[in-house]
Amino acid sequence: MLPNTQAYAALHIPDYRRFLAMRLMTTLTVQIMSVSVGYYVYELTNDPLMLGFIGLTEAIPAIGISLWAGHLADKRNRRNILVGCISVLLVCSIALLMVALNQDRMPRSTLIFSIYGIIFFTGISRGFFSPTNFAFLPQIVDRDKLQNAISWNSSTWEVASITGLGLGGLIYGFGGVSAAFGTMSVLCGLALVFVLQIAPRGVPPFDRSETAVQRIKAGLHFVFSKQVIIGAIAMDLFAVFFGGAVALMPVFAKDILHVGPQGAGILRASMAVGAITMAIFLAHRPLGKNAGKIMLLCVAGFGLCNIFFGLSTNFFLSCLLLLLAGMFDEVSVFIRSALVQFQTPENMKGRVSSVSSIFITSSNELGAFESGLAARFMGTVPSVVFGGLMTLGVVAFTWWRAPKLRNYDFEGQTDHLP
């Protein structure tokens, strides 16, 4: 266990504290937006299908713009790109507030069309934000503090995600849609203030003779030629794709565990609490040797937790299993993030992160669809058990076919650049 001075080493850097505050505010904004827009659209339409279109409307531009965003993050000032992303998100938040305040004067079709149009632009903003945020982090902290910074970054995201979902529901329920959108605007404004206080960093050296297409191809080639990177990203994609317990949580809460929406909230919180606990632990106890093996074993543990969760009919046992699943998932996410950071040259981090963002966004959206489809044809419990077994199969295949990932260590990674 590290002494406190080392466990909080990254937090001693003023710009990193501003970075974390920006991350906290933007995550709260996005989570409140997710809850509030969902409730609002359902109230307007009473159609569950329209809720699915919200995610699709945001995911399509985010995925479509990612490769171009990664290219720009490697040749433009990353702090300034983040300023632009948050500014667009702020304008979208204010636009949603204006729509809500004027809803009585707008035709229903115009109101719904306006909401989806605004969400489309938030997808563009998030498509640029993710690779730029990833690439900017190592410019703020020294390489020997990067593991520590990733741990605190991860725990901040988890805390904001839980708080944002709950806060969004409470504000919408007690204050109405205008209060929720107004809160989003204030939080996003604070995020803009924090990011503007971070000192700009220089642009990493790059070949100015390369075209955008050549640079994007170079980024794709780098990812797919590095076994440790593509192995880690692909395994994470399939683990999320087949890990359907989260997507089917309302079904388990209502029909299997009989605990209602309050119980569903506790189940969701259990997984997040496990992730937060593990992120704080990793900040105090960084990984060194056998990081690759630990990652593979933790993804296997995540799959086993999904299997037993699917079979459980006891609410408290289900909460415990989700707590453990959150801990296993956090370890694998942490190792993947740190591994990609350490293995990627500074002038390529944006492009590599953009590929990772596409995989992660796709796995979340397609994974929810796969879970629903499997539950429809196989039944809820068999679909979750099947997903867990498939996750174990992915781990076994990766262990066999990706020996460089299996034998990967963090020791020595802080001493040299790739």
C-alpha cells in the first residue's frame, strides 16, 4: 500500500485538479441530460421506441466523427478542442432549456424534432471530447504519476455517473424539466470555467506532409498491429457486448427479484460502488507485474458474476454479485486505459483513443440491443447466463491468441516512451 503522499500524487498537480473538476462537471451534465431527456421524451410521446432513438441519435454522430476527432486531437491544441467541446455542450444545454421554457408555444412535432436535433449535436461534441480528453491527460501529469491519475480519473467518473443519474431524477421529479435543464447549463458552465483555467500544452510533433486520410490510416494501422492494444480493446468490447446484466436490470428487479424500481436503483448502485471502491484501492496500490494476466482473470470474474447474477433469486446475493462485478470491471477498464496510454506515442494518442471510443460506444449500444434480443428469444435468465459463458469464452480465446497481452507488465513502463 502506498503512503498518502504517493497515493494522492496526481492530486498535488493544480492543473490535474482542474482537469478532474472539469471531468466531474461534464459527466454530471451528460448524466442529468440522459435522465431528463429520456423522461421528457417519454412524457411527450408515451412511446418506448422513442427512447431508443435518443441513444441512436447521439451514438451515430459520436461514432461517425471519432476518427476525424482523433486526427485533430493529434495536430491541434488539445485544451482548446476541449474548450470547444464543452462550449457546444453548454449551448446544447441552454437550447434544451429554451425549448422546455417555450414548450407551450411549440407544436408537438416541432418540440420533439428540436430535442432530437439538439441531442445530435451533443453526440458530435462527445465524439470530439472522448479522444481529446484521453490524449490531454498525459500532457498534464508526468508519466510516473499516470497510473495514479487514471485511478482518480476513473473514480471521479464513477462518482459523477451515480450522482448524476440520481440527481437528474430528483431534480426532474421535484423541480420539473426546466429545473433539470437549467442545472445542466450551470454545471456545464462551471466545466468551461475549469478547463479555461488549465494552461494550454504544446502540440506534439507530427509530419505535416501527411493528409488527414493518411494520418487516420496510420492510427488504425498502429492499433491493429499492436497485439496488446487491439487485444485489450477487443476483449473489453466483447465483455460489454455479452455482459447483459446491466441492460436487463429492470426485468430482474421487477419480475425475478420482485424489488421494484427502488431495488433496481440499488442494484445499479451496487455495481458502481464496487467500481469506485476498486478505483480508490488502485490509487493506493498500483499494479506492476502480471497486469495482463490480472486483466484477463478480472474479465473472467466479471463473466462469472454475470452468470451467478442471472441464476440468483436472492436480492442481497444479487447486490453482492454486482458489487464484485463492478470491482472486476474497474480493474480491467483501468488496466486497458493505462496500457493504451503507455503503449501509444504522444503524437498518436488522439487517433488511438478514437478507435477505442468507437469500440466502447458500439459495444454499449449494441450490447444493450443484443441483451434485449437474446432475452426475447431465450428468456431473461438464459440470456444473461449465455452472455457470461460467452465472456469466459472470449477470455479463453484471448489468453490463447494474445500472449503479448497475457504477459504484459506495467513495471518499467514509466521509464521510457514506446
